Amino acid sequence: MQRYLFPSDYMADPSVHVFGDRLYIYPSHDRDSGEAFDDDGGHFQMRDYHVLSLQGDPLTADVTDHGVILDVDDVPWAEKQMWDNDVVEKNGQYYLVFSAKDYNGLFRLGVAVADRPEGPFRPQADPIRGSYSIDPCLFKDDDGQIYCYFGGLWGGQLQRYADNKALKAERLPEGDEPALPSRVVRMTDDVLQFAEAPRPVVIVDENGNPLKANDPHRFFEASWMHKADGKYFFSYSTGDSHLLCLAVGTSPYGPFRFLGELLQPVVGWTTHHSIVRYADRWWLFHHDCVPSNDTTWLRSLKVKELDPSLFEG
Ligand code: FUB
């Protein structure tokens, strides 16, 4: 069984966490801006973020919309395209990391802070130093360290960087070359900056070889990290092959061994998700474009239960 969570508006890219006894959903807020479709995602012209929450069975519980928690006009450095975001709690404060384009047309990651999971969030004046690309995922390990996974190809601009430096000309690996990896970085104690240089998130096959650029299971965008049974599960979207995939490792830095496909292509070009354990059950939150009749930039939030054996053994 699965459910559309919020039929009254178009939202996507759900990042989901349990704070207290409620589930909080931090989505992108889709809108019809009139921009034409292009391969760089120019049709995704989101301006603000809402937070949704529920308590009880995600398949049936009432969903509360807490309203706008951050608007692009409140972020001094951001011009447009408020894409995916995520939130982590530390010492009773809530840190929202989000991706948006700056006034030079570059995606950067910014931080905004709140006293409550439902905001409102106060943005920092500048983006995270050394940040680039899109789709931040925040993961708090059992020792309290917070990691940020990020990156996305094509419109997400990851191919414009190597060794964390901007290239003169973007370069996407091809054929048998190793695929372009997502990035992971530990955050500073105040959760406002990167504590180190971001590292590549390498996904390997059963022989320990990095997945290749021509592999339909290679990383594209939508990093998500969760821990189960002491193991680190990295899941992600394959973009142009439209899958969600799962890999496992023994450290938050990886490498991660490819395990398999988590979700088959949905209606709509993008697929993006989060995985969370709530009330002793595992849940997959994601989106599709069925309610908007396959309008790629108008996506709707969904939830379905996952088989716990996915994360065992
Ligand atoms: O929502 C805009 C972009 O679409 C996200 O950043 C990607 O992950 C894809 O879902």
C-alpha cells in the first residue's frame, strides 16, 4: 500500500526525520513558473520551503502543513532555484541545509537555523565555504558527528568540479571510466561549515571495482544515508536511468557496495527519496508526477512501507 501525502500542493524531494514522536517532512516546493523544460533543470524554479509533519501511521495519519519556513528573498546570497534541503538536530537546535543558485548562476549550499523543527529558519548571510552542487543530505552518526552528503549531475553542476575545485570546462566521465561520485563531508561542531575537504562517495560492485559511467546503476543525484544494524546504507537516484538504488558500507565515508534497485522508474523524469525508521517500521518517502499528468516540474509526495529484510544480513 502507498499513499499520496499532500494532495493539495506540489512538493518533491522529501527528506524525512523523526523529532520527538512526530515525523517531519522537508520537501522542495514545486511551482509552475512558466520556464521551459531543459536538461539543466531550468524548469525547477522553486522559491520557498514548507515543512510538513504527521504522527501515527504514515499511510493514514493527518498531515500538518506548518507553512513557509524559508523564502529565497530572505537568503542574501541566493537568487533562485531553492532545490532539495535537509534538516538535522543538534543540542535542541535545528539546522536546515539547502541548495540554491547564487547570483553567478552557481549552485551552493546554505544553512538556516531554528529553535523548533517546524521553524521558522534564520538563514546565514553566506553559503557554506567551499560548497558546490545540490541535494544535501544530513546524517547524524551514533557518536554525534554530523555528515553532509551532496552532489548532482547535469543541472546539479557536479561535473564542473574535480578535487573540490572548479574546472575551466565541465567534464562528465564516459563509457568505462569511473562514474562521477557524490560527496561526503563532516560538518563543524556548530553545523555551519564543512570541517574538512569533501571526499568522494565511491560505490563499488561485487568485485570491489567502482561503478562505471555507463552503468545504469551509477550515482546521479539524491544522496540519502541511513544506518541500520550498525551498517551504513547509501541510497541515491540514477537520474537518466530513473532508478533508486541501495549500497552498503561500514563507514560513513564508504566505500559502499552496490546492493540493488530500491524503486523502479516512476511517472516523471526525476526520482528522489528518503528512508526512515518510524514506529518500528521502515518507510520510503519519494515523489512522482501522476497527479500532474506527467508534468516533470510538478511532483507529488508519496510514502510506502519497505521490507525490513532490505537492511538485514
Ligand atoms: O527538485 C529539483 C531537483 O530535482 C532535485 O535537486 C533533484 O534531486 C531532482 O529531484
